[in-house]
Amino acid sequence: MSTDHDDVRMLIGAYVLGGLSETDRRVLESHLPTCRECRDELARSAPLAGLLRRSPGMPAPRLQATREADADAAPPASSAGLGRLLEQVRAGDVARRRRARRQWLALAAALIVVAGLGLGSMLSFPHSADPATAFTSAAEYSVSGSATLTAKPWGTAVSVTLADLPAGAPGPFVLQVSSVDGRKEQAATWGITPNGSAAVTGASALHLPDIRSISVMDHAGRLVATTRPL
């Protein structure tokens, strides 16, 4: 038989009165969970079977299956059976709505988390982990390089790479960390290198948000290179 909506809907009356073949009955029952219109029609038609049975002098008609053999006819659908079917369909509707609601809530929560992370990143950007900043050489030198700061529970790790350090200046060089309130800390020291390059990792008790700049000083405390304020 055709499973078009109108064809299936026309089976509802015969279904209520018990006149469907087993094949048509299965088609209708598989269609009901997917069609609210047909479920509503069945709910409106379900009481008819009981009314016909209770009406004096009016036996309920026995409809013949039009597209299947008489031997294939299904037994009449009882009121209790119809009620159970409707309850199952309604339960399926409730379960689907609950699943959809849970999915929407999960999606909304995920969007809130993502938005919060994005906002947090923007707010903390000036002092985020591992900010790399370039050194600017003092006027009498041509030093180049960069500093990378990494937040630690105890303070900040400071890693620097430098090139073209003054070869003739006596060591040691000093890596100095300056705080936003004017304090200065020595993070590392190292001596002269043959090629004027150095890669040094030091440490400061200052926490990352409290650091203003990183500087390289010579043995006499003169500025060799410094970063811009963080």
C-alpha cells in the first residue's frame, strides 16, 4: 500500500474499529510516532470503539481489508490497546522533547564557557603566560635579542637570547628585572662570550603581573639593553 500521509491517515478509522489487515496495522503504528497530526486524529477517534460497543442495537461494523486477503485481517483494537499505544507515543514525545532540551542546555553552557574564556584571554592579555618582548639597545651599543617570561608559582622564569653584546666590556653581565613599583631584582649573571651572543634563563621572585621591564646591565651597572614596559 502507499505510505503517503493521506493514505495512512485514512486507515485510522478502520484501525479503531479493528478492520485493518496486519500489514496496514503495522504501517499505521510505525507512522504514528513520526506524525503529530495522525496521533491527534487517533486520540479523537479512540473513544468511538467503546461508544459503538455500548450503543444498544448497533453492533460495531466489521470493515474488510481492501488491499489484503480476509485471512490477513487483524483482531479488533481494544480501547485498552489503543490507550496503551497512545501512552507509548506520548512517552516517546516527552523523551524526545527532554533530549532536545538537554542538547540545547549543553550547547548554551558550552557557548557561555567559550565566551568566558575569550573574555578572560582579552582581559589578561598584557600579562599572559610566555609574553616575548624585544630588547632595545643602549645608544652606544648594537645589542639585539628578546626576553620570554613564564609565570611560575614562586614568581617568574626569565629566558633571554642576545646577540652583539659588547665584546670588550669586562663581565659579568647582569639580567635585571624591574617591578611596576620601582623595585629591581637580579635574575641572572653571565660572562663575556666569544661571539657576543648569549642564551640565559634566570628567575625572579616577582610575579608576572608585577614586572615592568627586563634589562641587561654591564659590570658597572650601565645599561646595555632593555625591553619596553610590559
